[in-house]
Amino acid sequence: MKLLETKTEEHQVYLTAEAEPEEVEKALDKAYRKLVEKVDVPGFRKGKAPRDVLELQVGKDNLFNDAAEDFVAQACLALVQDNNIPVYARPQVTIKTREPLVFEVVIPQPPDVTMGDIDTIKMKPEPVDIKDEEVDAVIDRLRKQFATWETADRPAQMFDLLVISVDSHADGVPFMKESSSNFQLMPDMSFPAPGFNDQLVDMKAGDEKEFTLTLAESYSDKTFAGKDIAFKVTLHEVKREVLPELDIDFAKKLSADFEDVAQVRSQIKDDLEARGKERSRVSFEDKVVDALVDLSEIEYPPLLIDFEVDNMVRQYVGRLRRSVRTEEELKSILAITNEEKLRTSYRPRAIQQIKRTLILSKVAEQQGFTASEDEINEQIEALVARAGEQKEEQRKGLSTEESKEGIRDWIVTRKTINYLVEQAQTE
């Protein structure tokens, strides 16, 4: 292997290297021997197919990619060791040419952090003051949970629950067909088409109405995107929402322990205050850490931004996966997602997160914060206590070295943030 070029800039080492032909051949043979044991090749027993035959079966490019991936990983490690290069994060490898095999390795170097003066940061958390209007809003939502629906002898209004039949099509192609289905009128709702709700307002039970609405060009089903949809709606029944009275019966529905509505209001206010204090705590911690970031000089390899954005995108996909019903639905959403715009939107947050992580590590290092085995085990037990019947399985998963390392980092980070918060509030 020949080292063609080396340079260092922005806390990253750039190495360009070329593999010798015999190294490539050796890597290809190694990849062949691994693949031939896994791939079924017609006419040959497993592990006995010649290399040229295997290449026809799996594709020459696939064999090369397997060989190059393995060879470059080993070559990257050798380059780092031979040149005594410190590595702060996972190197990035790019193959420049295949013949000859030339690749570039970008190696993130340790950041430089010059911490600002912590003693100049003085602030207090925002006080939490729960207004009566906030309590009223919660009570209104709770009353809606216990609401009933009664037939209304009047025209339909927004928020009513309607029983309707719908028949619709676009140029003869069926779009939506429902028979005596419940449909609640909600403002700004675009289902099944923008303006559908508005067409139903003021209709009476027994009315029929025909109208046409146009779907957006971005409509998910391309068969109907941008098309005019002809609707025919029959309204069978109008129902109005009836909220329960705010009395002792309502209080008892919430909890048998409540003795009157005043107790309900008191409990709601306590819950809102607890959540408000938690939000205030998190917000205050962020402000303190951000203040120290602003006072400090932090230089780091740009690759860390890409890695952090990658992590944020993975978290976004994970949230999407949990919110959809099927993998097909997930794929359809991702298909219309502009990944470049998504990554651009995450970039400022990624940069700030990197700076926060680096400054917290610097403070922890200066203060000598660590996490003992007892502290780690105590945290594991605290997490396991909330696992219900899965306690032993949860304990086993949290007791791996990888999990313990994550818990150790969390404990040290908590100690560091608590220290900064205490310093900021000390007069």
C-alpha cells in the first residue's frame, strides 16, 4: 500500500492511499472464499464453485465491494497505527478509483476546548405560575373525554358528529364510498379533500348534496393527485356534543377519591405545577450550558456535524416508525421527504449539541467527575423498578458493558449539569 498524500486541516487528517495490485487480488480471493461458502451456485456443491462462476452468480461488482470494504477497513487501521494518528471519532472512507484502488481516509482529531469563566454566569430559573385559565383548559379536555352525543334537530355546525353516506369519483374512477359512517366536522381538516367539511355545514338530516373539490398535486395517491373529485353526500343524522356538568358526579368519574370539584381543580393545578417545574428545570439547564458555550472557544472536526445529523435523522425515522401502522406507510412518507432539507434543518441543532457535549466533557474533566460501580448499579435498579414483569430481562440488558458505559456517561453528565446550575445560582 502506498501513501499518496497526507494533510491536516480543521482538526481532521486526510490520507490518500493506493493499494498494490497483489493486495487487491488477495482481498478479492478472501472475499471469494467467504462468499462461496454462503452462496448456492447451481451445479456445484456449496463452497466448491470456481471464482469466475461465483462472480457470474453474485456479480463482479458485489464481489469487489465486499473485498474493498474489508481491505480498506484493515488498511485504515494500519495507516492510523503506522502514522501514530490520534482518532477522536469514526474515520470516513471514500473510494476514489477502483483500478487502481485509491481511497481517501478522513480522520477526526481531538477537539480543542478553551472554557470560559463559569463564575460570570449568573441567572435564575423562570418561576412557575399556573393560571386559573390553564386549569380550566384541562378540565374542558377532561369533560370532552366523558362527553355524550345527542341528536340535534338543527342544521349541522362545526364540531358536530354527522352520520353520512358518501359516494365520490374522479372521471368515473371510484374515490371514496361510505355508508352511514360517523364523521365529525373539524375546522381546517383536509380529509377526504380540502373544503369537504365546509360543504357539510348547514346541511340538515335527510339532505343530499352534490359538489366537486380539487385535490392537491401533492396528494399521496397519484391516481387522484390534482384531480376534480365529484362528491354526493347524504346526511342521515346530526349529533351535538353534550359535556357533563362540572359537579361531584363528574369528579367521581375521574377518581373515586375526589370529594368535590375543588379537589379536582387542586389536583390538576398540582400536576400542572409539577410539569411546569420540570420544563423550567430543563430550560434553565439548557440556558446555563448554552451560556458557557457562548463564553468558550470550541474547535472540532466538521465530520462530527455529519455524524450528529445522521443520528438525528435516525431518531426522526424511529419516531415516524412508531407513529405509523405499516412499513408501507412509513416508506410512502419517507419517499416524499426531502432528505437534504431535513438534514439542513437539523444542522444548527447538531452544531449546538456537539458544542454542549464538548463543553460538558471539559467541565467534567476539570472537576474530576466520575461514576462509581455502585452509582451505575443504583441507576440500573432505578430503571429496572419501572419495568414491571420484564425486570430480569431489563436488568440483563442494562448490565452489558455497552449499556453500563452509556449509564456512566449519563451520570457524569448529570453531575456536571448540576454543578453548573449550582454555580450559576450562587451569589
